[in-house]
Amino acid sequence: MIDYLTTTEGRRIAYCRSAGQGPGIVFLGGFKSDMAGTKASYLQDWAQTQGRAFLRFDYSGHGESSGSFAEGCIGDWVQDARAVIEALTTGPQVLVGSSMGGWIALLLARAIPQRVAAMVTVAAAPDFTEQGYWAGFDAAQRDLLMRQGRIELPSDYDDQPYVITRHLIEDGRNQLVMTQPLPLPFPVRMLQGTADADVPMDWALRLLKHADGSDIRLTLVKNADHRFSTPECLSLIGEAIADVLA
């Protein structure tokens, strides 16, 4: 059942929550994805079989939550994630971040470290607005984005194009985690497919090298793509969560 939380910023955030023991698991979805996706649904079922508390939600402008996707930015979505964690969970949580959700998990670890028990990332995409989109734009695209405030890019996952805004890019520069120290003083398991066309394998290796912690491991899965949603890949996510909980 979907419930709603209204944040202090006035955004109405849709969420699904199931009760269980702690530390609970919080799923952080990707860019323009929603909590009805394969990984989120699988993990809720997995958590229930383990008797573990679980929370999934839609960022503003995503899924069933209020707001326009094109008007949002990383900073807004971090606020949304922090709001649901602080209002709907108790104690430290295991953050499971997929793609953009991996970046948001890292930002939450910086903002509310006392609420993070462990972290699992799947094709984490830290700083993707800068090292992905902006770095990949040619001079004409950059000029168009700055003049018009937006640019449309084709999507492999949706009939509708991705709308990349100047606001998204400029806000992203205030949220970077790869340009400053990144302490992760808890168990971290990173999963990355070698056939991921959206998040290069090199990003995972750079994140592994950059992050500072005593229990950080990266698993590369040969031929897995960005969706990371085959039965084998989903099972690996569950195993990674069990590992950090142990």
C-alpha cells in the first residue's frame, strides 16, 4: 500500500513501508526510476522473508510523488531521502542505492552519518551530472543548455527523452563527492556490471579507490548491464545486504 509524507519543503513523497527488525533497509532508486521497479519490489519481498524492516519511496517528480521531474535536482532528491529516513525509520539503516541512488546514499552518509549502518550500491553513479552529462556534451550542447536552460536526450529506458536542465547541472556541482574526502566508516558493498553502458566500470574502480573505509568491497559481474535485474543479479544484491548485516 502506498502512503504519503509531506516534507518541510512541501513536497508530497509517496512511499511503501513494511515492518520488521532493524537495522532496516532503505532503497534509493535511480534517475527517473520509481519504487515500482524490479529491484525495489524484489528487495521488499527479500526483506520480508528476513523479517527485516524495509522502506522504498519515490523522489519528488518521480513515480507517485508530487512535483515535476524537469524541475528537480540532486539536492532536492537528497532532501526527500533524508526526510523519509528521519520521519519513517528508527536508528541506523542499510542504504541500498541504485545508480543515482548510490550518489544519494553517499551524500546521506555525509549529511546524517549516525543514521547509516551500512551501504550497498548497484552501479553507483556519483557526480554523474558532471562526470557523465556535462563532460559528455560537446560545445554546441553546452551552449544550448546554458542559453535555453534545458536539453533533451534520448532514453534507453523510456519513450520520453531525458530532460537535462541547467539547474540539474549547476546544483550537481554543489553535491559532488568525488572531489573531496569521502569517509565511509561502515560496511560497504559495491556491485557493478561489466556490460553497463550507462555507468562505466571505471567509475566503480575510482569510487573504490577514493572512498575511505576499512570494510569496502567491489564485486564486478561479467556481462551484467545497468539494469542489474536478472535473477542472478537480484540474488547478489540480497547477498550483499546479508553480508553487511552480518
